[in-house]
Amino acid sequence: MTRYAISEISSLAVRGRHAGRPGPLALFWTGAGIEINVTGSELSVELTADHGSYEPWIEIVVDGCLVQRRMLERGRQTVGVFRGMEKSSVRNVKILKATQAPSSDPDSCLLIDAVLTDGEFMPVAPRAKKLEVIGDSITSGEGLCGSTGENSWAAGVFGAVGGYPYLLGEALDADVSVISQSGYGVCYSWCGDPADTIPPYYDEVCGVLKGEKNEKLGAHEPWDFASWQPDWIVINLGTNDSGAFDNAPLFFSGRNRTRLEPDGSMNEEDRQRIVHGTRDFLKHLREKNPGSYLLWCYGMIGGRMEETLREAVNMYRKETGDERADFFVLAETAADEFGSRGHPGVPAHRKAAELLAKKLRSL
């Protein structure tokens, strides 16, 4: 087999935000990776991985079929993709990061160094659309893997291929870029911390990552918005903002802590902070993505924030006159649709993808 460094494969398609540097390709977000069309009887991929607490996992898809899902050990390693195949056939291969950017593990990283094959690379047809999906643990695919009784906080419970962003991309023939982090919200994290939210990190390649290693890989560099303008941006935030009202008294003692009234309703001042924060994030998204349709969705786990988010989207539309923004309610996850860690499983993600595809096609 011949070894081809990633930088030598001109027909390769890169998925997800990246620093755009020559040499090994650093994968940061859920679903980031490469797509190639290749002939040959044999194919392997050379990767370099590291971690402290949360090891990276990959998923390999060949001609639309998930053929491998595996954790990676520390160091450089060669992973076989296929062998003994009909040499003249062209196969579509996707190698994707199955785990989210581990904000609590500065040692975690994943690089694709090279591809080894006895075949030739063919052009990858450009996708018809571009889709950016912004969210929390649901969008990161937490709970897609593992039994319904599994509650361990481990990298292995995450997945990309069965998640609604991937399924939506396949349904719409869209190049998908995911920006998501478990526990994060638009204004508050799951425990009520206003620091662990998505908007402050949106302008960087992958600002949620910490440590010198990730900084050197380009995670903290400004994202070049002009290089990749999505047709649609789907935002699925609000679930953790809702949870903050219940969890903040137990886990967070800082300023601007979310409060519940004696009757169990959200404190109006705190609720309005979410309304205005959501509106402001929509304004920022529009500034950076002038041609994108903005669709804020919510509802797979609970519905307490529905009217708050709807109010925010309507406020944004009224203040800006922007008609290319809307709010969309997703179906609640049914009892038999859950995966691990109390999160939506593949059936729930499939249902969400179908609903979103129908909505986006109607636009």
C-alpha cells in the first residue's frame, strides 16, 4: 500500500470546523472528519490520539454503512478500514469523530495523519447545501451509545452517525458542521453557570477546548466565516437553561444564579435574561452569517423554555425585520426512544431529523 499524507489528497473533503493548517488534520467537534472516494482492495487510516480523562472515539462509514465504531489509544496508530475488496470499485468512506470536544480534558486530541491504500482517490462531489448545527449534549450525541440503564459519564456513550445532525445532513445532501457541548446553554449551563454557554465561543474554531496542546492545534484561532457560509443554521439550545433553574441552588453559588418562584415558575428577571440573550445570539449569528436561514428548535427533553425561546425569536424578528429566522418545536422523546444517560436515543434523533428535514425543505 502507498501512504498518502492528508495534505497530499487533493480530492479529500473535510467535515466540520478546522484550523486549515497543512499537515495532520486536527478534529475538534462531534462529527468532524474526512470523506473520500477511493478504489483499491485495501484501505487504512493513520491517526494520532491522546487523552487524559476522555479518549476520542471514531466512527467509519463505508458506502453509507457504519462498519466500525472504536475508541483510540494514546499515540500514533493505524486502523484498517477494509481489505480484500474488489479493487476497481469506488467506495465512499467517511472517518468521523464520534465524541464531542472534551472541554474538561486539555490533553485530549485527535489527528488524522494519512491514508494508506493500494487504490486511487476520486473526486468527492460537493454537497448541495451547507448546514451548521449548534447545541448541547443532544446535538453532541450523548446517550446514542450504551444501554438505557447506562449512566456513566464516559466518552463511549457519545456518537455522531446516529445523531440528528448527521441524519439531517444525509437527508438534505448537506455538508454538516456541528458546534455543541454537553451541559452548555445559551445563557446558563445545566448547573446555572453563565460562563459555560455556547455564544462566547462561537467565533473561534473550537474555543471550548483548553490547554496549550489544543491552542497549538488552532482551536482558539478565529473562525473564518467567509470560508464556509451555511444555507441553514439550526440552533438547539435551551434545555440546559431550563435545567439551571432546578440545579443552580444545588450546584452553583455565583452571581446571577437562576431562581424559581414559590409556585415553581421561573423568576421573571432571570427568564428575561434568557429572552434577551437568545435574541442577542441570533443577532450575532446573522452578523456572521448574512445569508443563512436561522431556525431555533427545542423540545426533545422537556418544554419549559418553549414560550421563552419563542418570545426571543419573535423579539428578534420584530426588532430587526429579519424574516429568515423562525422557532420550531421538536417532538418530545418517548419512553421507548431513550438511549443512555437519560438522553434521546437513535429513534428520537431519527424523528427529530425527519421533522427538521421537512421544515427546512419547506423553506
